[in-house]
Amino acid sequence: MKVAHIVCTYPPYFGGMGNTVFQMVSHLSLLGHKIKVFTPQYSPKTDKKELKDKQDYVQRLSAPLQYGNAAYLPTISKELDKFDLVHLHYPFFGTANLVRKWKLKNKNKPLVVTYHMDTRGDGLKGFIFKIYTKFWMPKILGVADKILVSSFDYIEHSDARKFFLANKEKFVELPFGVDTKIFCPRQKDDNLFSKNNLQKDVPTLLFVGGMDTAHYFKGIEILLQALFLLKENNVKIQTIFVGGGKLREKFVLEAKGMGLENETHFVGHISNEELPSYYNLADLFILPSINTAEAFGVVLLEAMASGVPIIASDLPGVRTVAKDGGEVFPVKDFQALVNLIKDYFVQKENIAVYKKQVRDIAVEKYSWSSVVDRLDNIYSQLVDKR
């Protein structure tokens, strides 16, 4: 089957949606599908750094209009005519509506939409998001043959709630997955400890996420406040922050201003090849996101598959995963986060058991192979209906 995927970001851009799509199409191709990923050509210099295995799927289209992760791809309709099925990853401002128009002209071609997350922003951006969500989002979802969501918990609390309640027959719950062969328990890398000035005998927390304006919702400030309180209470701990972006230096300066320069280690962007080894350094993974722009948290699955228990914000969708692999705390409540971190390291005799349990759950429930098998069945049913 020839399948087109349309997504606003894609590796090497550091972000959950693009990385999720890459893993999804990689596993779909193993089932014999011919896959093409359409995404904007944001930066030629960045494209040159892309790994060869990712070039097998991606076709970067010229975007005469773009802002942040939004892009207008005027040639997308012509490209989609060549495929048996089209899979749009929403949100994609500037292009999602072009896909809607294409579908209206090609009603016999199945369209699958994955609703990844709500859109949030401040000021003018937030106003534009609200207008778009009110008027265009229902129209885009309305032309889809199937709408995939990572959890019903999330969609029931999302901006698409009203549409979901009126069109439940269109929706399928399909979690994102994790490659449990790449992310797995392994020996801690001594070289990474020394390279990043980490102490092997100090409990280690890990955060993984983008540090640009598109990922402002990750809640790094909440984690820094928790780390400050832990230090005030003489709790010895170190934290690795993986991720790059324009806000990284701001967070580094904030940590320094709080006296946390020795307890925090901002290692920048890490390649997909190196990333699993950083998970293996961690004793506990933290995702302190502050709103529903965080819909699932693929990084939680990567941590669990690596045998690392998790603590995450009690957000719709996020908590679905977090409760499988750890604990949740009230959104923005850094004191509650402090308490959970302290409690975890007090129970030293149970830590090895927790690590094995979260790994087992990741393998049984979230491996990409099982997730993509279900997606393949959805595709087949839609194509057979034509």
C-alpha cells in the first residue's frame, strides 16, 4: 500500500511529533508499505545533517510561507494524488486545511488524522490558535475517515471534546509506541558521567524535551523550583537536561541564579543514537508539563522501556502513561514533585523491582511492533472499503 504521511516537524528537528512519525513509518515499512513523509523544508543546512535512514521516507516541500512549526505547502495536493491512503498528523497550521480541500475532491481516497495535541500560546498567537480551533479544526476532522488519538482520556479533555462526543464512531484509541530494542536497560556509560561532570554515586534525574518556544509547555521552571527546594532540604541529587533550542540559555541562567549550577547539567541536543545511553544514566525520569499541549509524552515510554520509573504532571493523556510507569503530581505543584522525588529514593529496597516492572509494561503494552500492527489493520479496513 502506498501511504503518505504529512507532519509539520521531522528529524533532525528535536520534537516528539516528528520522532513519533519517524518511528511509525519505519515500522510500517517493515510490513511492506511504501511510505513517503511530507514535511516543510525549513532549513537546507539542517537537512544536510539528516541521517541516511531517515531520507528513505522524507520529502521536504518548499514552504513560501512559514512561521515556527506552521508552513504553507502549496504543492501538497498534487503529491497526495499518487497514494492509496493519506495520514495527516494534526496540528499542522498552514497545510492541514489544504489536505482537507484535497480530501473533498478525492472522497474515495481514505484520510486518517492523528490528533496529537491541542495548541496553546500567549497573546496574538493564542488568539489565532483559538480562532483556528473553533472554525477550522472541526472542518479538518470532519473530512477524516478515521481519527486516531493516543488516549480517550486526552481527547475527552481536549479542544476537540465537542467534536469527539458528536462523532465517537470516527475515533480510535491508539497509543504511540516505543522501540524496545533501542530503548532498553543497559550498563551505565562511565564516559558519559565524566563527559558531563556527573557523579556516579549521586541519584540522577532526567528531563528530555525541546527548549524552544514551541515547547514552552514542558515545565522546566517547575522542575528547577523543585530542585531548589531539594537543595534547601539538603537532598543531594543531580539532574540531566537533554534538549536544545533558543530557550536553553535562559534555563541555564535561571538554574545558575538559583544556585543550581552544580546540580543541573544542560547537555544540549543529543542525537537519536546517543539518547538511549542518557536514559540509562537516570534513576528517575521527570516530565513536569504545565498544560494540555502535552498530550501523551513519548519520552515517558522511552524512559519506561529503559527501565527508568517516571514522575509526570497529572494531565489528561499524560497520566494514562505515567500511572503505568510511576506517579503523577498536580500540575505546577513543585512541592508535590519534591515529595514524590524524596519518597522514591527513600524506598531503596524496591527500586530494582520498579525498574523491572516499568520495562515489562513498556514491552507488553507500548512496543511499536504491536501498535503498528493495529494501525496496519485500520489502513487495510479503510482501503478495502473503497
